[in-house]
Amino acid sequence: KDVYPAGEYKVGVTIPAGEYAIYSKKKGGSYYEVNRNQNILFNGFVKGVQLIELCVGDYFEFTDATVQPMADLDLMGMNLPSCSLKVGVHIPPGEYLLTSLNGKDNPISIYSSCRLTDKNMLTFEYVKGNKFVTLRKGNVITYENCKIELVDDTPVKDRQPEESTDDIADEEDDFY
């Protein structure tokens, strides 16, 4: 298995293009940055595991972490409270419940791929208590200080809306 130590890499020269997992070695998080022509494409702090996609021509730098190809990632039994998961690889598509582990506003992001650019971001929000999210194959979810639990793995296209139990006006009522 290829494992890359902290440092700076040029994709296509010192590290192959592909999807990678960054493992933070520091409790407070580890910094990473992907740039091209000295313009930052995306960056952040990793607490736990972060998935990213690197393309030829990118420059990739990270500290206090190791990096390995995502294909070598084994999350079985790890139960990380701060993690990044790819739907269809690490977890199945479906509806998930995220629960805050500390009662604070904890960030979650959902991307269309491991290329974590603003263009690929589908949502960014905070979870203080509970939050339901629907994830599709290929999505990447990143969360901090949360528990993630599958609640419905019925394919989205096959779900039937539940009948509402809200008070419905009698058909005899006139609304004008």
C-alpha cells in the first residue's frame, strides 16, 4: 500500500492523480491544500479522515497527516466522529440521520465527488441536534463530531410519500 508522509506533492509527478484519504495525526486537525498556479482550489482542516480527488497539474500540500489511495481505505470498525465517506464505496445510498455528539453546531458538507471545490458542493450546514440527509451514489459526505446512521436504504426513485396525518380541511369547507 502506498502511504505518503506530510509534505508537498505535484500530482502526476510525485503522486499519481486519483482519490485519496488524508488521516490526521493531530487531535486539533491537520491542514491540507490543493492549488494550481498558486490559486487555492480547495483546502481545510482534517479531523479524522478526509477524502479528496487530485488531478494532474495540482499541487498538494498537507501537514501532521498521512495520505493513501482511497481504494486502500478500510473504515470497518473505526466509528470516527469526524470523517469523510463516499456513497457507494464506504456507505450505501439512502437516508441518514446525523446526530451531534457534543450539542454544538457541527459542520456537514455534501459534495458530488471527492473534488471538494465550491462548484461540487451540494450543501453545507450545521447539525446541532439531529439532521436527516439523503445521499446518492457518488456523493461524498464530510462531517465533524457526529454519529451517522442509515435509516432508509430504499432507492430515492422507489420511495412512496407517506400519507400526511396533519389535519385536513373537510371537503365541505369553502376556501375563497
